[in-house]
Amino acid sequence: MLSNASKYAIRSILYLATNSSEDHKISVKVIAEDLETPQSFLAKLLQQLTTNKLVSSAKGPHGGFYLSAKNRKKSLWDIIKCIDGGEKFNQCFLGLSECNDVNPCPAHAIVSPFKKQILENFRDKTIGQYADESLEKGTYLTLKELEI
Amino acid sequence: MLSNASKYAIRSILYLATNSSEDHKISVKVIAEDLETPQSFLAKLLQQLTTNKLVSSAKGPHGGFYLSAKNRKKSLWDIIKCIDGGEKFNQCFLGLSECNDVNPCPAHAIVSPFKKQILENFRDKTIGQYADESLEKGTYLTLKELEI
DNA sequence: TCTAAAGTATGATTTTTATCATATATTTCA
DNA sequence: TGAAATATATGATAAAAATCATACTTTAGA
């Protein structure tokens, strides 16, 4: 479904949402170690996310990445758009370029409603809300968190 | 979601379900032209599908591919398993290897029910049923069919 | 029995995605 | 003011997916 890039990006941002603040920036090195993702790949991704205002950063000692209040207002969908492009949830399951409610492929009827609902959820809920809910529900972002 | 390979495979099989029979085999060339897919790639795929008894074939003049009654009893899920592997609907949306109802990632709650329902549909409905329904509903398998 | 029309088998190439590496620019703090 | 810690920029490499190409085998039909 999503590219690794998008997956890493989402996990990083949700991680920053619960662990960082303007007073507590986190370096790529630490993020990559905590999330168990390739560091230089993540560095590139975070750059891209920073350029697109989804993440904030500061150079130098005690620098690093963090989420500002504004950043927390963004959505998962914003992240996906930024990395994989805005067509991700608009693509036909069987790869046809014109599949839609009027001219559906054979899988359209079963797949389409789900895509719509997931897209809505990803578009309408903010990163901040997602992070809060995740804290309540106790979700996890890396396998490390599963070790007892 | 699916690889191009799986998409082509599903489209080919649904195409054969409505257009072929033991008495009317269809060559890769024709299938590829009708579905607008790369011919040699499709040839490889059809081989794999034939090996795995999802499609039937005959060599020589008037040979080609077709679906037997048995082939029609298979499911979309069988095709996906054959090409992309059986983990396709079992993978965590954020790429974690252990994500499940007990230890969910932040996206699990929203994504998981949909995956389950789609998987069920794909697993429980036969190719034959899919093809019949598609005929009734008037779905399409290639953009060509949209041209007036 | 020869020829042409098919599938079958295998490997080469291209494209995309993912990953790795290295050099540069800033900034804090001693 | 200079050294170390950080992000930034860019390009190189590796791996996977998709595509292309070529030679071989089987079979119907003249």
C-alpha cells in the first residue's frame, strides 16, 4: 500500500508528536535507533518533511527535529501526500486509470467504500489527535516497545 | 497495494472467465492487446498461473489460454497468493512485523476491519461468481471498453 | 512430414525504490 | 574563536519490480 518512505515518515512524526517539543528536539540518530529504521534514509525523509512544513528542525548542538503546534495540526494524509503523492487513495485496485463509481472495475464495489473511509479518517484527524488517541489506547510504533 | 503483476493476473483471469472456454482458447498476444498490458510480462505471468492451475493452456495452432470449470472455482485471493504471496492482507499498514489486535499500531484500528472484509470477499467468492456479477453490473477490465 | 502458431523457459535490461556515504553549512558552548 | 554536534545537500550504490528479448518445444493442419 504505502511505500516504506511513507511508513517511516508517519512513524517518525507520530513518534515526534509524543516524544518531542520545541524544548526537546530529537536527532535523526536517536529517532532512527528508537524506530529501528535506516538512519540516512530517514535523514533524507525528515529533510523532505521539514521542507514541507510537516516537521520542524534546528541545527547545531541540542538541535534536532520536533513538532510545533502547527505541525501537530497536519494530518496523516498530508504526510502521505508529501511522500507518496496525492493519488495514493485514488488509484484503482486493478490499475485502471479511469475506474470510478460510474465506470467501475470488478473490484471497485468492494474496495472503494473502504478507501473512502480510510482516506476520510486520515484526512480529518490531526497528527495531534492521532498521538493523543494512541497514548490512550497504548499503540506502538516500533517492535522495541513490545520487548518486556 | 497489489503489484502490477497481480493486477494484470487478476484482469487476465477475469477476462478469460468471460471470453474463453475450452473450445475458444485465447493467445497471449490477443489478451495483451485487449487488456493493454505488456505482452512478454503477461506471458510470464500466465505461465506462472498455468503452473499453479489457476489457468489452463494448450500449445500449438488454435492453442492459447482458457479457464476450465475447475479454474473458475478459484478465488481472487488464490491469484494474489500465487503472485504476491499470502501475506498481502496480513501486513501492518505502518510496516511493523508484529502488529495485531492485541498489539496494534496507531493505524490498526481504522485499517484492520477493512482488510478483513476485503480479504473475506476475495477469498469466498469464486472467479466464476465474480465474472457473472461483473457481466450483470457491467464492469470493465480495460480502458478500451470505455471508448465509444 | 513440413511449417507455422502457439506456449515454455530463461536470462538481460530498465526503471523504481530503498539504502548508503560523503561533504557542507549552522549553531551552541567552552 | 574554535571544536563538536547537529541538520542539509547531493550523489553513489544496491535491491526489487517491471519489462524486453531470444531461443526452444509442442502440435494442428496442409
